[in-house]
Amino acid sequence: MELVEKIKEVMKSKGLTQYKLAKNSKIPHSTMSTLLNGGIKSPTIELIAKIADTLEVPVSVLLGEDELGELLTREKEELELNQKIYVLLNLVSNNGKVFPAEAHQEIFNIFGGSLFAKVPEVNLFDEWYRKYLEEGDSLYTSNEAEEKFNKFYNPATIMHRLREWKDVDFRIKERYLSKLKQLKVSLTTPSWISENDKVFQIEDLTSYQISYKGKELTSDQKQKLLKLTQALLD
């Protein structure tokens, strides 16, 4: 039995309305309505778990063992994909905060017009930026244009959107990753490399002292970072 039909069946047995289920699950009513009307093709395990908890049934009752296994596998794959995109965005950016000016057009070509398709403020910027790239804009200097770009397109805003964009086709994220790997701009030299170093070998990564958010990475964490970086570049 499909997920939506099973949820409705249990709702009926529990005497719960759609409004009450949404309220008790702390799920926006609009989201619940979209789900129960078949508008969410790939609901997350987090969303289903909230509903199952409110209905007081195991998640497997709503999904079935096979479907639950497939969903967990898909979410694991999506998490790994997000991590790969995160690493590449940080390699291209300046200290993980903003992208260098020479990367702006390529970053926009990857994410512009699709990643923030339903965000009005960004949509207005996208429209302006396309014209700016084609015709220029006498109202703004190049530095001002770069500031406007960095407001909407930086590693933090992109990753936040990717994580929150629950109903995105997995293939779209794979396409983002593929295009990031093909960027023509040079990857930013990692911040843990001194200015005196002329060449950095990826294989030597674990021999450096690396910190993240003020905490030094352990040997195991550096090994994981090395393997992930190698996988991205292979």
C-alpha cells in the first residue's frame, strides 16, 4: 500500500483530521496537505518519522520494510552527495565564505535560476545578474556587483538551500556536483598551507595540522577528509 493511503488509513482509525495531524506533528499544514495530496514524491525519513510518532505506529507500518530500507539508502546517498558538494564549494571559495570574483560567472551558471527557483528575492537578483553579465550595468561598479553576488551565492547559502530543498530530484544534485568538478577556475589553496609552500600534494594532507570551527581534526578525521577529497578528484 502506498504511503499516503496508509497514512490516511491510520488517521481514520485514530480519528485524526489532516489539520490535527499536522498540528500534533509540528509539520506546516501546507506541507501536510501537499503530502496527502500526492505532491511530495520523495518525502524524507524525518517527515515520515514525525507522522508515525504522532500516529503512534512504527515507521515501517507506514512504509513497509522494503520501502524503509530504500528510503534510508537514498538519504545516506544524498548526505554523501551533499558532503562532496560542500567540500568542492569550500575548495573553490575563499576560506569557505565567498567565491573569488573570477568564479562568480561559473558558479552562477551552475546554480543560477534553479537552486533558488522559488525564492522571490533571489529570482530578482538572478534576472538582474543575467543582464549584468550580458550588458553590464552603469548603476553598479564591479565591486558592488560582486557584493550583490556574494550575498546570495556563497557556500553557506548554497548548502543551506541544498539541505532544506527536500523535494529536489537527486539527479539535479548529481548534475551540480559534476559541473563543480569541471570548474575552469583554479581551486583555492587550502588555508592551512603557508605562503612559502609552492606545491601541495593532496596525499600529504594528513601530515598537516588542520582545524575546523576552532577544533583541530584528529588523525581519523584527516584520513576521512583525504579519502573524500581523493574521491572527488578521481
